[in-house]
Amino acid sequence: MGTIKLLTELPGPNSQALVARREAATPRGASKLTPIAIEQASGAVLTDVDGNVLIDLAGGIGVLAVGHCPPTVVNAIHDQVEKLIHLCAIVGTYESYVRVAELMNEVTPGDFAKKTVLLNSGAEALESCVKISRSYTGRSAIVVFEGAYHGRTNMTLSMTSKYGLFKKGFGPFAPEIYRLPFPNLYRRPAGMSEEEYIDDCIARLENAFIAQVDPSAVAAIVIEPVQGEGGFIPTPLRFLQRIRELCDEHGIVMVCDEVQCGFGRTGRLFAVEHYGIVPDLIATAKSIAAGMPLAAVTGKAEIMDGPHPGGLGGTYSGNPLACVAAIEAINMIRQPEFLQRAQQVGDRIREYLLALQAEVPLIGDVRGLGAMVLMELVTDPETKTPAAQETLEVTLEALKRGVICIRAGLYSNGIRFLPPLNISDDELDEALAVIGEAVRVVGAKLQTPV
């Protein structure tokens, strides 16, 4: 007996009714990736409002490293809700707020004095990184990279790539943002080796400090160690090392955006740990609090103290309910056995997808770190033409069979795997078999002459 149990076609009638109410009550810009409505969830398993049981490979877009409704988190929230729901950390202090900050100072990379500010979302964390860096350095320029996703506020949209989906119609954007090429090894120029391509991207980075902005004007370089929305692209080691060197040489703040790739997703607590490089500031959110809205910026105490009193924070930042959830989540994720399991999940996904790639030409690339894995779909393995429509079709075919998966990538032609890291082998194998069937169905249509 498998986990998936389908009582109706998906979406079922109750899902259709609730989604119709949503569409009538909310704007089209607040889009949805699936047409189903969920009633309850546990671990990696979802039950929709029609009683259908599905397997979740999206994990709340990377929020649910510890799974849906982990008992220790649920119990902590229950206990807290009877004591204190809200105070506002600007007004006063409470134990859970302080403890989360202490934990973040403890678990993030770097053997130096640190401080942490708690916030509400990944975008707010990245925007706070900009504010902190500018205040500390007295400079205004921010360097970011093609393919990056940093949020949906005006400042973080200015930093974000992928114009059509996220930025179209929302300008003007914030000034003093400088966007540079990012080394996407899969899409390097034909005839260029990986090392030559990395050399070229480093040369472009260095040239930008002459042609675009002087390093003395740069407050921060902001980079995802593994690009998330951009397509689960790990930053090549030498490129990240050169950024660290340039930051040290010119007094620039190095900011790592670990909103999606942090908290065990790559098999390390933070993705940058794979590189042996320590950033000055690290932005986190998503899996920090097991689904509760919380984010953080952690970094060198001297830099974090750059802004004036009152310059950071917000009404809901570090809410008590989110903080007790974070304490439980962080303590779970930091355990060696949990991180080992994350690597095992990633290895299992990667092994399956590589075998599927050898069978189906639709899969152009399989990449990522740990359990942060993506397959990029192309209409032709030689030309690498993005198969955006086919990618959507694969997600729909998988959903019909009871598995939720979502897209990513600059060309919207990648399927990203962000399952809860406590997913069982049986659940994962069942879900991957569904993915394989969906890929074969769509791939066969692509290969069939019209």
C-alpha cells in the first residue's frame, strides 16, 4: 500500500469550489501553483479538502525542512499561545526572542562576535542586509547577480533578476544596484570549459569594478551560495572565493542569502559551509521556524551595530509564536543525524533523476547540493532550448497522480525538489516514480512527430 490515495480526480470538487472562492476574493497577481486546497498535513503528506492524500515535494517552497506540523513545534506553539501571543520586541523583551538570536549567533559560520536581528520574511531580511551594510560602510552601491531572487519589496525587487515574472510593471526600481553575470555552468558558451568559463566570470566581476562602479562606492556584494528561484545553481567555489577576496580587499560587506538554501537543505546547516567561506552577514528565513513567519540577519557584531537605535525591527518581528517554533526547528535541524538524512534524501533524488535523464532526452541537466535538487528540461539536449511549457505539463501530470512539485529557473524550465527532509524512503520513492511517469508522458509527446 502506497501513501498516495486518490478518491477523486485532482482537483476534486471541494478544491475547485474553494479555489473559485479564492479567485473571486483575491487579485490575480497573488497567483497559485496548484489548483488544490489542503485541509491538513503531516511530515511530507498532505490531505486535501476532498480527502485525497498526496506527497509534497515542494515543502512550502523550502519552508518545511522539518516537515508539516512536527509535534515538538506544535506543542511549543500550543504552550506559548496560552502565555504570550504578541508584545512587540520594540516594546519589551521575552525569552524566546533572545534565545533565537543566541542560537543564530551560535550556529552560523564564523568564529567571531556576532549579533542577530529578527524579522518577518526573507525579503525583509535582505533589505535589512542592505540597510546594515550601507550604514556600516557609509556607501550606497549594492552588487548582485543575474538569476538572483532576493524578494518582492521595491528594494529587493531591484536586486532580483527574472524581469518578466517578478518585476514587469512595478518600476521604477531602487538606484545603485549593479547586476553582474553569474556562472551558470550548464549554460556556458559552447566550446568553453568549466574552468575557462569561471575564469571569464571572475574577469567580468573584476572589470565591473572599473567599468560600472568603483569598489570604494560598494557597500555590499549579495549572493546566494546556491541560487534558488534562479534554478538551484551552486556558485562555483573559485567564484565565491574571489568575492570574499574582493570584499576583504576593498572593505565591502559580503552578504550570503541563505533564505532558501539554508537550514539543512544542502546537507549542511548553511550552504556556504560547503565552501569553507565565511560571509560577513547571512540572511535566513523559510525553514528557520517550521512554517511560522520569521527571518533573521546574523553577522559580525561590529557590522550589525552599524545602524542607529530604532533603525531596525518591526511590529511583528520576532513574534513569540514564531520564536518558539524556531527554537524547536533549529535544534532539530542542527543535529548531525538530521543533516545526514538531508544528504541521503538528496542522494536518492539525484540518483533517480540521473537514471531518468539517461532515458528521457527532455531532461537536460540535474544539479544542486544535498537535498536541494533540480532537473532542467529542454526541448533539445544539444541546443538546450528551454522547455518551459513542457515543464508546466510535467508538474500537472505529477499532480494528477498525487505529487506536488513546482517550477524554478530563469526560463521557468526547471522542476525543483524541496521535500520535507524527514520524508521516508518509501514516500520519496513513490513520489519519484510519479515524477518519472510524468516526465515520460510529456517527453513522449515531445518526441512524437506532429
